[in-house]
Amino acid sequence: MLDIMKTQTLTSRRSRLPGQTGLTHLACIAVQPILSRVARRISSKHASLFQRLGPYQTADFLIDPVEFPFALHLRPDPNNLIFRAVQRHAAPEVAAVIRGRFLLLLELVDAEQDGDAAFFSRALEISGDTEAVVRLRNALDDVDSSIAQETADMFGPPGRAILSRLRQKYLEEERGSDLR
């Protein structure tokens, strides 16, 4: 058993580029103040999110935007809220993993995209406790406003410009993939 674990560790180390772990670690540190601010603001404005989660308030989720050098660890516990960037290879044990392109994940948060359609088209990957993911999705669906827009608004005109550009780029890419 120990030999298998050593082989898996060596294999996972070889698949990373030299220096990638250090750079990813720095990226995690750099985005953490933003993630903490976002988590505090969203949890204070949308406290009802937690009640909708029921027993899954203390569940850990790994949200993995595939084009980012890191994943996001979320524990939507109102008494111990965690929203932090983590290196994929050092991610904690989680109840569920939600993986997809960043803008798709944002659209899912804002209920602008059909999660079932994204899942069945394989644009979205879900693994682990699907009931936890469904509870999280239902809680987010109950939010009347755009969490992505609220987050962008926190950073004023630069935040709104970045979100607008990201959405525009995503739509252009989606149109391009429809033509293929």
C-alpha cells in the first residue's frame, strides 16, 4: 500500500511543471484578500443562503475553474465560512467537486446558465455528493440578484469593466464553438 502511495505521489509531482507549485502558491496568496472580502460581503448580504443548505452548511466543496492555476475551497458554514484558493494537489477532502470554465461557473452562480444542460454537454463536471451540489445550487437560485455583479461592484469601475470583458469574451468563445 505504501508503495502505491509513493508511486502516486511521484507521478503527480512529475506531471507538474518545474516551479508551477511555487507560482500557484503565490497566486493563492495573492487572491486570498479578494476572496475573503467577497465571502464576507456575500454572506452578510445573503444570510438566507446558509439556511437553504441545511446539513450541507458544513460540507466542503472544491470549485475548480479549469483555466485558473488553482481551485477554490468553499465551506458555506455561517459560523466558520471558508472561501480560499488552494493548490489542486493540496486540496482538502471535500464532499463534492464542481469543475468547469470560470465564466460558466459564474453564470451558474447567477442562475444564468442551466446547470443540467452544462453537465450533460460535459462543460461542467460534478463529482462526489450530488445532493450537496443540488442543495448549493438551489440556495444560489434563491438569490434575487447577481452575485457576480455584486462582486464586481465591490471593486467599482475596474471590477465592472473586468466582469463585462470576461462575459464578452465568454460569449465570443461560445459563438465560435457553435460555428464548429
